[in-house]
Amino acid sequence: MKKIYLALLFSVLAVYGYGQGCTDLFFSEYVEGSSNNKAIEIYNPTSSAINLSSYRVYLNNLASPTGVDSFRLSGTLAAGDVYVIANPSANATIQSVKDDTSRVTFYNGDDALALVKGVNDTLDIFGTWGSDPGTAWVVDT
């Protein structure tokens, strides 16, 4: 019986603690399909809506020391909702779920993406800024 109570307590603490650590937006999905079928999904893990006007996504391709392209988000993202940025030439399935389109989706598997708030508060990043890994970023060893 003691094991059941401990397991229940652990489950409650794990679920409660899971959502408590993240207080701002982050990349929740990176889609790189064939051709132009690319998209980025940004998630709001908070319990409040977030005004997106101070957020940007930067694309760093070809290992440039600065961002090659950027996209300013707009609107409001509801609590627990996602914002999808699609490639303008993506297929109908991706286009049907997009919130906007942008050139920041003109990436390959070896380009870095950063989600930035304000001037230089980097919230999340794919890859390593200014670095070229070759053909793709190492995901798992």
C-alpha cells in the first residue's frame, strides 16, 4: 500500500512540476519534408495569452555569423496554443494549419533557427549559431 501512495505522489508531482519550469515560448516542432514542405511550430506553455509583437524567428544558414533572415511574429498566442510558420510553397496540408508564411522556413537540415524575445533574449534555438555541421545537426548519438 505504501508503494501505491508513493507512486501516486510521484505521479502528481511529476505532472505538476512538468509545466512549471517553462515560462515563455519555445519551438515545439520543426518540419523538414521534401522540397518546400517545411514549417516551424512555436508553443505557448503558459496559462496566459502572449502578445507576439516582441518575438522574432531568425534563420542562420551557411554558418553566417549574423542572422540571414528574420520574421517578426504578430497577434496573440493563447495559452497552450501553437503558432505555425510555414514555407510559402509548402503543400496544402501544411498550409491548412499555418498561422503565417515566411522565408525563415527556407532552411536545410544544417541551418540554425533562433526564437528571440526583444532585442537579444534567445528563448530557444535549433543548431549552433554560426556553425556548419555539414549535412545535418546531430540529434542523437
